[in-house]
Amino acid sequence: MSAYSIVTVPPGDAIRIGADGRLQVPDRPILPFIEGDGTGPDIWRASQAVFDAA
């Protein structure tokens, strides 16, 4: 996992692309987000509930 000077990467695993071109999604994927990225707070609230439940 990469190291960053501004943020702390939480525990979890990266989503990768296998040699066959298919996504390899681990049981604990890391999904980066920037709150306030222009999608709107109402969309973010709904998305966050889905991400947290996944």
C-alpha cells in the first residue's frame, strides 16, 4: 500500500485488475472519496449508506 503525507490509508485491500482483465475486489476494498467533490450532499448521503453496507 502506498504511503501519503497528508492522509492515513485505512485498513483494507486495493481493488486490482487481474491478468485476464477482470476486476479483483477483495472482501475489504478501499473506496476513496472526497466529500464535496461536486456530486451534491444528497447524493453523497445516499452513496455513503450503500458503501458502508457493502
